[in-house]
Amino acid sequence: MKKYTLKDLKPVSKPTDLIKKQPEKYLSNIDYPGNEIASGILNDALTLGANEVQIKRVNEWIIISADIAWFRSNLDGSQDISHVFDRFIAIPEKCVNSFRTEILVFTFSKACFVNENGKVTSIKGNYPSVDILNAINGTLPFVIGFKC
């Protein structure tokens, strides 16, 4: 059996590329990832302190809303919310070697956005349509929306 050393390790330049190469390591249903990703986001939000989380579908979009901005948890002071979506971020509150699900949103979605108390930030793809913005008006104040 080969012994590996530090010289064998190579940094991953883009974690999303790593996920795309072997999506079955990250999702059980790679043909329809939306439900599994939504379930992971729900679990993360509850783990990171949300008391109320709601999920709904609007056309092609999955909208996950919560009573707190869970997506800002454990960011080490970064204000740029897009950093949550393009890298692996540990979530030790769940279990050893776990990571936050937002990277799967970014990797497998056509478009995604964050809404914080009415301020919408497009993370990937087109800005959400008026229909989607109207649909999030009655939700809890912190939202991630995505479509796969």
C-alpha cells in the first residue's frame, strides 16, 4: 500500500469543479438535486440557530426562508455573502467533516439569490423575476432561493 506524504496533496483551486467531477459523492440523486439540496439547507439553518424555517416552490424556484440569517453564521467576519456559496465551509455543529450546503446550491443551480430583510443579492444567474420577488414578500425575513 502506498504511503502518502504532504507532497502528494494538491490544493483544490475551485471546489465547485471537484463537486462537478464526482457529484454522486455529494448528492444521492444527481438528476433531481433540488429537493435534497433544500433539505440540506433546512438542516443547516436549524443547526445554525434558526427556530423557524419554511420551504416552498414557486415555478422552477425553491425558496427557503428562516427567522434568522443562518447563511451569515460562522463566516469569520466576511460581509461578502457570495463566499458562502463558492467554497466548503465546515459546520462542526452537525458532525465531523460536514460542510454547509450552500456550495451545492451554487454548484447545481442555474440561478440563486439571497434576500435579507428585503435586500436581494443575486449570487448566480439572472436576478429573480418580479413573480419570485412577490412570492418572497410573505415569507420569513431571510431567504435563499434557487432553481436547478
